[in-house]
Amino acid sequence: MVCGRIGGVVHMLISVVTFLIQAAGGGLSISDNLKTAQAGGNIFLAGIAAQMASFVLFSILWAMFAIRA
């Protein structure tokens, strides 16, 4: 099992990285070039999906910790 402190730090780092991915996708999505704007939208959605996966994994680990404690 992952140590609570390490798990929290990893979750926060992943949240920051996924936020930056979303910001990059949002920035690209306002481009005048249609292909770049579409790519930006896809990058933004990938960032949201990665953040959701991270949150679900963290929630599962938290629940396992709570049940064992």
C-alpha cells in the first residue's frame, strides 16, 4: 500500500500536471487555424479525462485506507 504522505503528494503533482495540460489545450483551442483549434479541444478533453482518472484512483485509495483504519 502506498504511504499516505506519498500518495497525497503524487495526487497533487498529477492534478497540477493535468491542469497544465488542460490550460495548454484551452490555449490552443482559441487558434484561428481549425486543425489547431480541434487539436486543442482534444488535448483539453484528454486533460480532463486524466484528471478524472486520477481523482477516481485517489478516491479508491482513500476509501481503502479508511476501511482499514
